[in-house]
Amino acid sequence: MVTEKDVQHIAELADVGISSGELGTFTHQFNEILEYFDTLDTVKGDAAPARDLYNVMREDETEPSLPREEVLRNAAAQEDGFIRAPRVM
Amino acid sequence: MAEGEVIVGLEVHCQLDTKSKLFCGCSTDYRSDGPNTHVCPICLGLPGAMPVLNKRAIEYAMRVAKALNCAVLHESEFSRKNYFYPDLDKAYQITQYDKPLAEGGYLEIEGDEGGEKRVRLTRIHVEEDPGRLVHMGNAERGRYSLVDYNRAGIPLIEIVSEPDMRSPREARKFLNKLRATLEYLSVFDSDKEGSLRVDANISIKGSERVEVKNITSYKGVEKALTFEITRQKNMLRRGQRVERETRHFLEARGITQSARSKEQEHDYRYFPEPDLRPLRVGSWVDGIVLPELPDARRERFMAQYGCSLNHARTLTGELKLANFFEKVVAPDPKGLSALAATWIADTLIGELNYRDMGLDAVDPGSFTMLVRLLKAGTITDKSGVEVLRVILDQRLRHETPEKPAEIVARLNLARTGGDTGAITAAIEEAINENPKALEDYRAGKAGALNFLVGQVMKKTRGRADPAELNRQLAEAIRKRGA
Amino acid sequence: MTETSIVFEPEDRYHAFLTVCDRPVHAGGKLAGVTVAVKDNISTRGIETTCASKILRGYVPPYDAHVVELLRHAGAAIAGKTNMDEFGMGTTTENSAFGPTLNPRDTGRVPGGSSGGSAAAIAGGMVRMALGTDTGGSIRCPAAFCGIVGLKPSYGRVSRYGLIAYANSLEQIGPMGKTVTDVSTLMQVIAGYDRHDSTSHNKPYTHTPCVDIKGLKIGIPDEYFGEGVDPSVAAVVRKAIGRLEELGATTVPCSIPSMAYALAAYYVTCTCEASSNLARFDGVRYGPAADIKKPWHEAFQEVRRAGFGTEVRRRIMLGTFALSSGYYGKYYAKAQVARENVRKDFRRIFADVDVIAGPTMPTIAFRLGEKSDPLSMYLADILTVPANLAGIPAISVPCGTAAGMPVGLQIMGRHLEDERVVDVAYAYEQAVV
């Protein structure tokens, strides 16, 4: 099953923080749920077949874009029309 | 394959030239507009927005698949590639993973060893472009990033080759041929900045493979590969191991640099995109009518216009160039082809490159006129070059260029075929002013006559024909007697 | 279209609403003057939409969900946004970041979830109709717990454009109402093709409910009356089915063996899809700001730890794990096979019967705070998830009480036969009225 270290790693992969206080409980609950997921191991059958709709496409036509104020309205910070974000190394 | 042999594979991303984006109706014509002005809930990744596939993007990709001899999959689908980055607004890119549009195929290029070489392809698929990041700030004030989502959602076609190339030169040829093919198919506009991006995989036989990302120009590919191959060979020579890694190409410095190791551990957690439906477009292949492609056009140029293989290859290497040539010779193909081919392939291209100008700067009609003047012998080759340069420089200064005939008249470049007086005078002057050259010539020294020819050319501002001058000077000297 | 506004000032003793629109405008049309509440995971232009999460506090969408546009065109007055489990993850509405909603029938109990706010708004008499969403039972559960009617439409019958996604392949927006007629009327407005939703079917809903079910064949699955279902709940539902038989229907016992995998298949699928859908919440384009002074990954993690509740983080991590390198075949791929088995079982059963009937939930509404263990909470969805896995329509209609609390009768039908399940519910409702 998964260890606290595994759970810490998953939290980083998913970029959701979990505090050290939560780690123990999370790991315990995680394992309980994963054990339940393991019932799928004995599923028999073919891979899911074709879905019911195919080739759902639209014509190459332009539609109006959002006015820039709308695009920026919910953004926390903007500069000269760009949206500000924390730096990537 | 010999030990120490270079092995190169390329992954090429090209923006498809559709009117609207891949999954929404935002216009793709964003380059001259301000940031975040070509954005809607879908390409901005607002919660609740859903993608709808652009049919033309698939039609274009199918054209490419057919032209490159790929096998279109019976059923293909889109998948999510999950990773976090500010320019990826949904935190996943909609791409194709285990069920791409097409597989296999090949592109024929001029091999290093001469003759045609077939570079095999692995697959072709369609995906969306992320947004664009600008890095700002400095160490004191704090660094941050600015994001522009205009580019987010632009349709891309990704073409992956097998590691069949053996040198930077072959890689450049592959890229050029691919670019030309996509232009001929009318699915790609190579003039658009950033419309083509390349990742390269390079290894020396027996060693690990290195991926070089972020190559954004054709010249950059050859530079990046040359640097990287040298780097790897040097390491091997020193007895060091080449690490399997991802590196970035820094164009300005012409070097590759190791990317942060965190990038290599990316687990993209691919799964099929639940908001889109699968594609079954194998039946479209038969209905696709391909236009004349570069190889066929090359053959036709040789057959129809009598071009040499080299000229034909050069002229058909870019769609605009091939169209330009045919427009120039259209009024009189038989009469103009030979000269036009030479002048376009051997002179015009060079002059344009030198000035960093595109073919749009030259009016085909004007060029036809220039070729006619040259053919008629009205001007010498040297004058022809001068006329061309005047036209191009006028363009550079944003002036309306004169017609070739106007320039010839204004600068008095017409060959003085009838004006023997001026030439005779110039010849006499040249001989009189350079007695030593005369002596050298009579003594049989090579180069003396050429020197005198040069003097006459200077005096007549190049209007006299050098070959003719040779004859005339020799005659004039002979006439002077002992 | 002339618009007028009405006054909407509900006495919201149950915390059903997160946002109240006290002067909603309305116009002419099928829903002229009708106040309709909208669950807070459905985008409404100009009205804050939070999914009951701190990470979307202050987010005002610049566009309407397709169904909201349809409501407006039908003249409805959008009464406000209702409370829910954060991002739809829960069965009780206790997972809301802004406090739980109470069950109007017993304020010491939960209203069900995740559309608990919409159900309470109706059961509490504040509105007649509301939109909810159903991923694993989130319309039907609160409908059963609060004693109202709720329909999960066939997958693809109602556009999801504008629904803030939790699990794209499972969820549907659906109508909730005081009566079956209310639900059917609302369905007329919201169902139908939307070119913005690539999973949308072209099948408008123009039905008026009909009471005649003579000759109808009803399948009664063993698994819906077996262990795990409260005997008093089972008894009430059996009595209701008996009423249907009096109206001319016949019952046929049947079995859905694939139900043994249904819950695992559901939770694997929804957590995987959710882990991807919720990755976009980074505090850059919307939501509480990311700290620009920190580097990207650090800022990103901080925003998400502060903004997402415990259950949401748990499901994101489960989904991330299940999709991670090496595990796709074990979990997600297997879950889709299990889903296909569920579809096959339903197709087999529907060859012999027209609808399937059983309890909506295995128990009555829990007490507030009663279900603290995640896994035991997940197990409560066992009777509702099969319809989501198979994409078939399912309705819950009140059919009596057990220990004083409402019990829901669930009717499921073939894909795209929503009209028929509505009719069965209507026939029962009218027979006991």
C-alpha cells in the first residue's frame, strides 16, 4: 500500500498542499479507499467499446472574442494587458 | 551504421493556417494585436467552457498525412496531457497520445551521400498551442511572468520523424522539404513568426540520446545540432559519459543548455479527453486531391522549362519562389526560362537574403523586364546586378521602386554597343595611362590584359562588355604596333 | 422582450442560498415570472459563481452557461445561486466551504448532496424549481432526503457548457422541483442540442407527463433491496412499487451483477477526471491571488492548499495517483471496462423490461456530522452511481416516510427515454396525491 512518503509525493505531483498535521490521517484514509479500488482488479471484459457519437466538429468560422476588460476582470494582477503570474525559473 | 555515427530525429510543430482556433471561434490572426485580445472562455480555460473541434484543422492534417504517405488510423482520439505552467491555462494540453491521426509515412530529401534519401516518419497528430510567457523583473525588484493567451488554442500539427538523419545538414534539408511541402499544401504560412518549432533528438551511436528543445528557426536547427554533436563528441573523446537529458537551445548564444532536472520527471497522466468525441476519418483520404508537390514541380520545371536539377531544386524549394519564377517567365517561357532560372536562383535569392528581405519585395513584372534587358544584351551582367540592387534598396527605404528600364536610362547603364567612340576613347586613355601594363602584356605576362580591361570598365562605368573589351583591347594594342 | 423585475426576499433559514438575486428580471416565455434557483457550479454571467469553494471566491463569470441562457430566454427569473458540496464532491452539502445547508424537514439533518441547496430551496418553499447537477446521485440524493422531485437526464440530453466540471463523462445538469410537472416543465426549457457541447445529443424534450402506465414492465433489481439498504426504507419503496402495480404495471425480478464494481469504477473515474479539471485553479486568471513574489510552484501549491477543502484535496490526490505512471491500466482503464459491464447489464435487463425501480438512497437523511469517514460516505452512493456510469435517465420522486423523514422512489430508464421515467414518476405522484 502507500506510505506517508508516497502520499507526500502525490501531493507534490498534484500541487495540492497538505500540512504535516494532515499527513497521517490522509495516508490512512487513502489506503482504505485504494483497497476498495482494488476490487477492480478482478473486472473481466473488453476495453470500453466505441462511443455513440463520432466526428463532432464545427466549421472554421470566427466568432467575436471576449473584450479584454472581461478577460482581465477576474485576474488578480495585470500589466499592460498581460496577466501577471508568479515567475517560472 | 558506423561507430561514432550521428543519429538525429526531429519533432516538428507547425501552426495550421486556419481562420479560427482549434477548439473555439477566436481568430488566429493575433500577431498584430495587443495581448489577450483574441481570447474567449474556451481558450482562456475558464471553468465550465468546453472545446469543439475545428473541422478544417483535421482536413489540413489529413492533407499532410496523405502527402507524406502516412496511414490514417481507423479511429483516433484526443487526450489530455496534464502539467502545470502559467501559459497552459487549463493545466492540460489537449493533444493526441496513443491514438494519433496517422502513423508511418516518409519524406524524401537530398542525402549527404548524394541522391535521394528517405526519412521515415513515426506519426502525425493534432494538438493545441499554449499561450505565451514573457519573463519580467530583476533580482532586486523581484521576478515575475506576464502571460498572453492570444496564442492559446492555435491548431498545431506535430510531425515526428524516425531517427533516420545522420547530420545537421540532413536535418536542415528535412526541415526545408517539410516546410515546402506544407506550404504547397496551403496549410501553413512560414512567414508567420513562431509558426514552426522543432525539438531534436541527437545521439552518437553507442551513447545516450539527448533531446534539444525550443529551436524556433530553420538556421537554429543546424546550429543547435552542430553544437550539440560537437559537445557530445568532445565528451566521448574525454572518456565522459553522455547523460540522457533534455536541453534547451539558446539561439542568441548558439549553445544548448541543460534544462532543470524537474522537467524530466514529468508524469503527464494522459487520459482520453472526455469532452471530445473520437474521429473516424479514414474515409476522407480518397476524397483528398493533392496539389502539385515540390518533387513533382521540380520534375516539371526540368521538363517544361529546361532547368537544371540544382536550379529546379532551389526554385521549387519554396512555394513563393516557384510561383515567382513561373510568373516571371510566363510571357515567354522558351525565351526567358534559362536566364530567369540563373538570375533568380544564383543572384536574386542572395541579394534578398543579404538585405533580410522577402520575395514580396520584388514585382515579377519588373523582374521579367530585367531578364529581357539582359537577354537582349542591352545591359551587362554587372549592370544587371546594379539595377537589381537599386530596386531592392529603394524598397528598403520604403520608396516605390523604379522600373528596370527607368534605372538603366537614369544611370546611363545601356551597353554602349553603338557608341564605339566612347569605348575607343576609353581604350586609348587606358593604354596611355598604363605603359607598364602595355609592356607586361607584350612580354606575355598574364593578367596584364585583364588589368587594362578593368581600367576601361571603370572609365565606361561597366557599360562595356568584358569579353568584347578583351578583343577590342588586344586589337587596339596590336594596331599600335611595336 | 420587455423585462420586469420582481422582488425575491426569501427567509433562508436553511442556508440554501449562497447568493440571492433580490430583484431578478424576467420576461415572457414558458417560465415567465417563475423564480428558478441555480446551483453554484453553473456559470451565471455577472453573478458570483463559487462551486462553494474558497478558491473561486469573487469569481464572476463573463458568460452564461447554455442552460442559463435558455432559462433567461424562457423568461425565468434567476433567484440566486444555491449551496452545494465543494465542487460537487459529497453526499451531504457538509463539504461546502461556506457552511452546510440544513434539511427543511429536520434541521438537525443534512439535505443530501451535492445539490443540497437547490433541494432545500424547494423543500423550504422559497422557489418551485431549481437546477442541480448529478455526477453520482447529486440531484437524486437531496431530492430523496428532502422529499422533492429530481431528474438526472440521459447523458448528453442537457448541455454541460458552463457547468464547472467535476467529472465530465458522468455528470449532467438536471431539473429539480416540487412536483413532477415542475421538473418536466423545467426539462422542456433546458434540454436539447447545444453546438458548444461536443457530447450533446440532438433530442429536445417537449413532453407533457402522462399517467397511463398500463402494461409497463418494471424490473426490480435484487441489489437494490439487499444488504446495505435500510429495511424500513426498502419497505416504503416496495409499497410504492405495489401502487404502480395497482395502476397496471407488472414487476419482474432482475439482477445487476456489475454493481459489485460500480462504486469503485465511479470513484476511480470521477477522481481521475476531477484531478485534471481542478488543476486549472491557480489564482492567476480568477480566484484569490497567487503570491506573485513567490516562484510558480510554491505560489501554486499555496493557493490550492488554502483554497481547496479536505475532501477536494483528497479526491484530487486519489485521481492524480490513479492516473500516474504505471497505474492507468490498473485503475482508469479497468474502471471503463467495469462501466461497459454496467451498460451491458442494463441493456440486457431493458430487453425484458421498460424501467427499473428501487430506492434512491439506502437510508434516510443522516444527522449533521454523522458521516465523518470518507469511505462510508462514498458507500452511500451505491444505488445512484449505476445510472451515471451507464448514462441512463433516473428520477427520484417522494414515496412516503421512514422514521419521519422522506424516502425517494427511483425510476431508471433506457438512454434518451427520459419521457418514460417522468411518466412513471408522474403516475405514482398523481395516484397518491
